[in-house]
Amino acid sequence: MIPETDLLTDQELEQIEQQLAAATPGPWRHQQCFIEAVANPPQLLGVTIQRSEQGLTDLPGLANGEFIATARSAVPRLISEVRRLRSMLNHQPQRD
């Protein structure tokens, strides 16, 4: 069971929705070391490279970039699913 302190509050969910609404519309993609909005022309949103002793490298930035780009499309779906499940729970008969 998840501790109550780890549950997503309605306020936190609304904050995520506000951040989503303020972000560049999706979908986004990660190509090479660039995160960009899929548009014509593509809109550069971020770069996922890091400096190391060996110079600039795109790892682990590659995995981070894939996650960031995927999140732009996944987060709206996750929010909808949370709202759907909460609605189902709120409409369940109370147990004694």
C-alpha cells in the first residue's frame, strides 16, 4: 500500500496540468542530442549532452532526452487516467 504522504493530491495534479498547458504543444521527439517539437520547421526545445572528462557526450542524456520527449505525450494520458480512476473510486458504494 502506498503511504498517504506519497499520494498525488488534487492540487499537485492541477499544477502538473498547468505546467503542461504552458509547455510547447506536442508531440516532441528526441533526435541525436536535441529535443524538439514536431512542427514545420521543428522547434528546438533542449539539448541533452553532458560534459565529462572525455569531452561532450550524449549519454546518459540520451535516455533523459527520450524520457522528456515521451513525457510530453504521456503526461496528458496519465492525467486523464488518474482522473478516470478517481472518478470511478468516488462513485463506488461505501463499504461498512
